[in-house]
Amino acid sequence: MNYENQTLIDMLAAEYVLGTLRGSARDRFTRLMLTSTRAREATWMWEQHLNNLASSIESVPPDEHVWQKIVSRIDPQVIPITSKPNKSKSSILQAWSLIATAACIVLALIIWQPQEITKVKSEQIALFKNEAEQPLWFIDVKDENLSIRAATALVPRTDKDYELWMILKGKDAPVSLGLLPKSGTLELPKHIEFDATEISLLAISLEPLGGSPNGSPTEVLFTTELIIL
């Protein structure tokens, strides 16, 4: 199997996150993630996208007749026919069903219409990595903010902060986008000048606690390009 094919890696990563990749295929992909940065990045991005889908779905319990049909196909010793549906469990099942459907649609677009993906939905992402090619921060650009997630590989300094900058085309002075999280996820408001087509580079600097004291990067650690999907 050609693991250098990015489309194939994206498909496997999506199935891995959804749980539909099973048996020896799942074992092979798990081993691949230990050695392939591309596989780890693809898996991380799919986790981010599917988590966003899950959080945007409103929980709705199934109708009684639907629940009865579900129960009739299950061992009554496990779930009595007369029992009431558990709202939280049924909501989770419904949410993941919708997520799986959405992911299948995206996969279909990747397989059959790769040239149409950006026309359907334009997104921007960025990934900062260290010298060992380990992901440190993942940035997902949304309509009004930047969703930034710190990776587990990040070992932050407690006496310093990390600040995100953008370098606009035709301008010398970097523009600060805010301080980065040292763990977990953080939402930063999108800067008024943030325009994916005008950004030539994103950068992260090491700053005193609280951020740059003079409005310019103190010590640039990492740079990367903004990727338009």
C-alpha cells in the first residue's frame, strides 16, 4: 500500500478516528502513526474537524416507536422492552451517526472530486512543528476566531509565553494575533487584518510573560504557512 499518497492517508485517518478502520488495517495504521508525521497530522486534523461537528449538533432523543424498534433488535435481557430510552446515550449515538454521515460525504469528495473541495467549503489551517517534526500547535481558522490547540509533544516554558504573529504581504512589521495556549485549546479573536490571501507567513515567538513588550517579536522560534483547504 502506498503510504506516500496523501489522499490515502486522509482516508485512513478519517476511518481511524471514526472507528470504522478495524482489524489488521487499524493495527498497520497505528504503527504507521509512530513513524509518519503525515499520518499523525492527518489523524489530528480529522479529530479536530469531527469534534467540531459533534459540538455543533443539537441533541434530540429518538421517538418512542423508533426506540422500540431499536430495542426489539437487542437482547431483551440486556435492555428491557419497557425501559425508557436513555437520553444522553441516544443523543450520543445520534450525534455520531450524523458525524459518520458527514465524514463519508467528505471522503466521497476526496475520492471522486478532489478539484471541487475548495469550492464546497473554504477553510484555512496551520500546523507548527519542532525540529523533530513533532506537532506543537494546530490552528483552525474559523469565521470569527482562531481555534488553537496545543499538542501533547509541547513542553512549555513556565517563565515565558508564546505569541502568534502574521506577516502580511508587502508589509515588514509582523502583526500580533495573541498569546498561544501552553496546553489544551484556546479561541483567539480573528484580527481585523486577517486575510488568508494576504498572509505570507505565520510565526511564533518566545516572549516575557504577558507578551511582547514592544509590539515586535522578541525571539522567533517557529514559522509556517497558512494552508487553504
